[in-house]
Amino acid sequence: MDLGRRNRVKAEGGMSSMTDLVFLLLIFFIIMSTMAEPGIPVDLPDGNNSKNTKENSTLNVGVNANNMYVLQEDFETEYTYEEIEPLIMAKMAENLENKNIKISGDRNADYEFVFQLIALSKKNKWKPILVFK
């Protein structure tokens, strides 16, 4: 005589509820992606070969670890902000076609000095290009 239980509960999960959940998540993400607003506009480079002319006409200014400013031509000469501001203004006045200024800062520099260059470029409506090393 078999006295064991014949109606045992099976420990299997139903897959229909899992597929419903995946389907609802898929619909949610599709709707949210169409309602999302575009992010920050990024000025991407063109596909042409004008990179060399832009690089040559971009002014490179850096802040070294001593919190002094240096120019692209002579990295040995250090300037204070009061000394370098008229030099930057003169160099940018020479460059009529491209108003890009590449600003780089040393890892050990105080970024107050980098922000002074960014403020100068924004005040004069130049395009700052930030380089962090």
C-alpha cells in the first residue's frame, strides 16, 4: 500500500510572469528614450583635413606645479597672471580666424589659476579647450 503524498508541490517558477516583467521594462525604456531631451551640445570635429591649421592657430597656455603660467613657445619662462594677460590678449588679437585657447593645468597646480584663464577666455568670447594631465 502506497501511503505517500501524491500531490506534491513543485518548486518551479513560472516563466510567464518573468516574460511579462521583461516586456514591461522594454516598453518603459523605449518610451523614456523617446521622451529624453538632448544632452549637452558637443562640438565634434569635421571629417576634413583642416586639423593642422586649427592646431597651429590655437594658443597653448599652461599652469605648472608652481602655479605660474607658461606659453607654448617657451615653457621655461614663467609668468604671473598680470604678466601673461596682455601677452594672451596680443596673441589672440593676431589670430583673427581662430579664437581657440588650449588651457592645460598641472596635477599639482591650484585650479584657481586655471579658472582665471577660463574666465578670461569666456569674457573675451574665446573657445577654451581644457587639457588635464
